[in-house]
Amino acid sequence: MTDSDFANLCERALQELRARAPKRTGNLANNGVRLVFVSKKEALLYVDEEVAPYMPYTNEPWLSPYWNGKKNPNEGWFDRAAEGIAEMISSLAKGDLKRVDT
């Protein structure tokens, strides 16, 4: 895989994570999701919790009585997105994807 191929694959993963992020205000998807190239062969794709400190609450079950027993409609979105992105990268890079539950 060339450096350009890697960069394009990372950009595609960024767009996928943004597309899957909750969009009530758009801040999480548009400003919180970040891609940083550490080197030509390494990148970090993450949610900047300084920009979107509420991100964990969009992914986890709601436990507060404030929500009156309602289920979080976004529950698990980040987990599903990470799995989907890993599958996409594995497929495009023609690699093997093995899930190891800890």
C-alpha cells in the first residue's frame, strides 16, 4: 500500500465515522471526530472529548432517572462504527480481521 493509498483509506475511515456519529447539533460529527497522521504509515482516528465531552453519553446506556426509562437511541453507535471501519479497512487492504474479546 502506498502512502497515498494509506492516506486515502484513513480519510475514508474519517468520513465513515463522521457519517455514523449522532448529529443533533453536528458538533460531534463535524468538529469532534478527528484524524491525525502520526507518520506516513500511522494515523489516529478518534473523538476529541475536549470538543465533544458528552461523547461517551451518546454511546452508553442512559442510567439517569432524568430520562424516565427511555433508551438511548444512539446507544452503541461508536462500537458499531469502529467494527464497521475495521471491516472496511480489512477488506480494502485485503487483510484478515480477527476479533479478540477481552
